[in-house]
Amino acid sequence: MDDPHEADSPSAEEEAQHEAEASQPPAEAVTSIPPFVMPDLTQSWSRAIASITSIPPFVMPDLTQSWSRAIASIAPSLEGLAEGLDAHRRRLLPLNLHSVDFSVEDLRRLADEGIVLWSVPRPEIAQRLIDAPTYGARREVLGRRGQAILEDCRSIAAHAAAGPYAPHARELEKAIAAGQAGYVGPAISHLASVIDTIMRNEIEESSRLRLVRHPKAQHPMDHFTELPAQSAMVFRPIWFAYRKMETEEQRTLSTSFARHGVAHDVTGRQALSFRNFVQAAMLSAALLDYLSWWSGTKTNNINSE
């Protein structure tokens, strides 16, 4: 039986003719393609140049409002940060320095004259000592405001008398009372003994020697580099008070309170100066208050104005 598909299949010649006809596009399609024309770029470039020249010149933006908005948005955070820093400062410093403006260099400068600012004196006097431009001006503050400073020291002693350093506090009170009664020489000698007793009895021996020693052949301790700021504020002025006073020349060159100057020359100016009496009372009171703070009793003065 014949296959019906084979009967209808075109011959090879017919297929070749059909493919040739299919490969030729109709005449209509060929004639409908537009001829290639070189584009006229004159108008395009004119439009491009016009668009460039129409760009406005650069103007510095006004950031005032932007910054104002930015600052306003972060102001609450800045206020919180400032409050946090202030609270941190208050935890690290005694009450009398909370409202005082100073730098570490201010503390170092006064400490190297034997002037302490830990807990005494009250804020207003502490600021005057910091702002005083010269050594002589600072000594003048000690003299003119001496009675007020001594009252600040008495307040420290009264608070410390209720704590673990009560025996030292009572001796400080006696020394201040003697000086205020006019017995400046004996009062200074008493205060020198109070400082020495506290240093020897309450501070470990090797630490004490390191804190106060003035070696001749070695570099002395740099308290503000080697100690926390609180410790340096107290022990650097005490270190200065322990400077050598073995010769007349050494005593002549220095007018500030010196523990050895008092011990070796009871009739010299270190032992008879009202300003040195005030200075020694400050050192004693600061040392007592610092040890109370350090030991955890947190004894602080009440002289914040």
C-alpha cells in the first residue's frame, strides 16, 4: 500500500526553487527602507552647548540652617554628655574644686610651690591661687585669706575626727588653735610633726620613701605622671615640703614651708612665717582628707560655696 505522505511530497527541484524565492525579500520591503543620510550635527552641538551654558554657576551652600538643624537634633545628646562628664569630674575631685577652672599644669605649678588644693581651701580662694600670676602673688593670697583657709582646715579636721584617723585629726585641731592664738612657731612645728607622723604611720615604708625622697643622683618622682591625679594633687606638694634644708644656703633660697627647714632651724623664717603656718595646715588637712577618701570613708569638706 502506498504511503499517502510520499505522494504529496514535493520534488527536490521544487524545494530548491521555493528556498530561492523565500530568500529574496519582496520588492515593497526593499523600497520602503529610507536611504542612509549623514546626520547634521550642527543643531545637536548647538543644543548641547546651550544646555551647558544654561548650568548655573556654583554657589557655596549656606550651611547655617543645616548646622543649626543638626546641632538642634543632637543638643539633647550633647547636654547628656556634658552632664555625664561633669558628674564624672565630681566623683574624681573634692567638693572645693567642682566649680573651679583649672588645668593639670595649674595643679603642678602650685604643687611645686608646696600649695595643695585637695579639699582646701574653699572654691573662691582656690580660684584665686590658680589665677595668681606669680609665686609672690600666691603667697600673698595665703597671707590675706589665711584665717578663712584655717577655718577650712578646721572643718576637715572635725570631719576626720569621726573616722579612722581621729588621733591625727585631733592633733591638727590643736596645732591650728595654737597658731590662731598667736603661737605661730610652735604651731608650725606641731604641724610638721603631724604631717611626718601621718606619712610614717599610715603609708607603707617603701611607698613613703618613693613619695617624698629627693635623690641627688637620680631623677625624683614625677607624681603627675606616675600617680593618679588625685594622689598627685596631695603628694606632690608634700614632696616639695620634704625638700632638703640642711644648709643655710638652702634655707635662704626657699621661703615656703619645709618640714626639714622647721626641724633644723626653729628660729628661721620657715618656722616663724604665718603664711607657712597656713601652708602647713593645708597640707595636713589635705593629707587627712585624702587618706579618708582613699580608705573608703569618703570624708569630704563642707566648704563648697
